Amino acid sequence: MLFLIVSHWLEHVGEPDCAATAWNSVWMPLTVFQLLAILEIIHVAIGLVRSQLMTTVIQVVSRVGLVGAAWLS
């Protein structure tokens, strides 16, 4: 992700819409990886990771929700 953002910035530095077009560079990998974060919930639920289920659910849902809100805007 960092590589995509930095490479986009270096290619479009000085352009007025540089920040606005950054989303076009990162939306697909960001969406895929945040949706895969749902596996964290499954890992906690089946006992692969020792963590609180509700804490993990809140963290994952908030991250996925933020990506979803950015995707819809």
C-alpha cells in the first residue's frame, strides 16, 4: 500500500488533483486486504488466536466500514 501511494505521489507531484486521484491507485488492494481481515474474526472464533472476540469484531468492522465508506464516496 505504501509503495502504491508513494509511487502515485511521485508520478503526480504538483498536480492539483494528486490526492483525489490517489484513491484510484489504491482502492483495489486496500479493499481486498481489508475484506480479508474478516479472517481475523474467524481465527479468534475457532481459537487459533487468543484474543477477545468482541474486541476483534469491533476493530475489523470499523476498518472495513471505513474502507466501505471511502469506496462509496
